[in-house]
Amino acid sequence: MQAKLSGFISAIQQATTLDGLQSVIIGLRDHLGIEHVIYHSVNSTGQQYAVLTYSPEWVDRYLAEDYARIDPVLQGCFRRFHPVNWKTLDWSGRAQRMFLGEALDAGVGNQGYSVPIRGPNGQFAMFTVSHRARDATWEKFTGEHVADLILFAHFVNQRALEIEGGHDLNVMRSLSPREIDVLTMLAMGLNRAQAADSLAISEHTFRTYVESARFKLGANNTTQAVARAVAEGLVLI
């Protein structure tokens, strides 16, 4: 299972176009056995791009009705830094209930989990998975895959930015890909054991990467290293 997931990360890194990234997203959806996988980004200049498995009809409807202004998922993620389970959001308003009904009719799914991503220069993105499932089933799925979903969100966003021309990438990056990985895991709230397990490395190796990144960033401790990496756009959360 872990080898298969690592294969998807490699495929993400090898994609050279958004169409190529779209193919990886479809494969990831099928592997996870869920309805949809979605990545949507708005960069610092307001340009939007996405790779997703929603139907074109639902995407057109969402854009035509400007549902972004009432969508609890988008609004909730914009105010948060950590992953969001859709069931924890406020769907009580009339407009939100009607929107939810349309989304369900369009096959979006009654369950969803979104990872907010904030890059340098004001970039904002979301990585989302959704499905039709009972609450207990979805809770089990997200509990088992949260670390992987955070990793996918990071790699898809990084690759999409590179494909789109790197307008939001920091040209001063000096950290290695693995150093970025370990700081990303820590920035998303995982402890060292969880992060090391997710990256399939030992805790000793994990600590080595952390210390190397800390030295490069001139940080006095791990917390400061994570904060500097996020502030400089080296780590996207």
C-alpha cells in the first residue's frame, strides 16, 4: 500500500502539464476508491486553475452561479490552516442548504475532507477528497489516510505551481525536497513519529533532515525552522 502511494507521489513529480496532473488525480481517486479528488488554486494575481474529477456540468454550474461566495467548504478552508471535515462546517443557512442539495444531485458526495494550502505571495489552494459514505466509514477512511492526503496536497500544489510557470515559487529555495517534506509534516501538526512513518523513514533519519533544514534556515529550534520555512514560502500549508 505504501509503495503504491509513493508511486503516485513520483507520478505527481513527473507530470509536465496540468493534463498530466489530471491523469494522476484520476488514478489516485480510483486507487483510494472514492468519488472525487479535487485540486483548485488561486495565485497571487487572481488566476485560477484546477485538476479535478467533478463533472463538467457541475463545474460550469458552480462558476455560473458564483457559488464560491456561499460554499461553506471554501469559506471554511480560507479561515483555517488544518484539514477540514465537511461535516464540521456550518450548513444551516438556507442558501447553503440549497447549495448542498445541488451538490449532492451532481454527485459530489455527502462526505468531504479538504486540506487548505497557503503559498507565498498570497497563493491559496485546496486539495479535496469527497465520497458517498456513512459517517463512521468516512471517519475511518480519513483517520487512516490523513497523513497521505496532506502529502498529496503538498506535492500536487508544488507541481502545479511549477507547471504554471512558478509565479508563486520562492527563487531563494535552498532546502532539499526531503527537508521540505519533513518541515511540511511538522507544519501540518503531525508529531515526529507520525511524520517519519508517513514518509517511510526512521525517526533518526527524520531528525537528521530536520536538523539539516534548521541549520540552513538559521533557526534556533525546530519550531522556528518551521515558522521560517512557512513564512518564506518554502513550505506550503
